[in-house]
Amino acid sequence: MRQQGYNGTGVKDIVDAAGVPKGSFYNYFDSKEAFVIAALEQVAEGNLSQIRRTLGDQSIPPLKRIKNFFVQNIEHLRRSGRYSGGCFIGTICQEIADVNETIRKAGASLLQDYEQVFVDCLQQAQELGELVPAIDVNALAGFIFNAWEGALLRMKADKSAAPLDQFLQQINLILKLPAN
């Protein structure tokens, strides 16, 4: 599904990749929709662990942690050289959220979990005086996270790191961080 999307992946593709008989699929999942939600949750669990590890590192100032998170992800995407993939949850939501309410709700909830980690880090930045008290950290976290998802979409469309570089440049300006 990461490569072919929801509609481009059938149950046969899934069981073939897993090396199990097709009938086995329904012993574990009621439907392809249930499988997708389980896959989204599995991916989110790993991603949340990475986000929490990076944004929760108390030895680094909060705004620098946010920058580090994006720099690490951009470097990973740049090393792959394919400029594809990006956020699995975002990719599935782009494809199917308009026509499947259950998957839409699951995706929205998982993306909100990601965003909350950014809110927590920005609140720490505010408490330490890195951000002025007037800034709405919920709105700022939403803006940053939504801009990141958009940059990932453009990266795939352009097959280029340029949208990621533009994103990082603007985050540095918004958060008043040095460029390097």
C-alpha cells in the first residue's frame, strides 16, 4: 500500500506479500478496511515513538528539537533519492478519506496524535521564553504540521527535495532559528 496505494493493492497482494493463503487474511481482519486501519495504527506507533524521542529530548532546547526532527526526516528522504513515500497516513488519507469515513476518522485521529507532540514541545518553548506568550501553540503546531504534510506532497509531485528545503527555510524564519 505504501507503493501502490489503497486502491492499487488487493487482498491477494497483501497475502502474497505476507506469504499466507488468501483465506487466512479473514482470520485476522474483517475487511481490507480493517487491515488498512491496523496498518495505519502500526505505522503511527513507530512514527510516534520517533517523534516523541526527538521532540522529547530535554537536553536540547525545544525549538531546536523541532528543527532537528525535520532535518533528520529531510536527510532520510534525500538519502533515499526517490522523493516518494513520505507520510503513509497522509498518503492513504489523500487517496481514500473522501470516500471512506472510517479510514478518514482513523487517519485524522492518528495525525492529531502526531500534532499533539508538537504542541507539547511548543508549550515547553513558550514556558522557557523561546516563544512569546501570545502565540497560540495549538495553531502554530497545526500550521507547522500541515505545512510539512504539504511539503511531502509537493516533494512527491516534483520528485525533488526543493519543497522540503523551502519548508525548512520557512520554519527557521518562523521559529527564528539559524539556517544551519
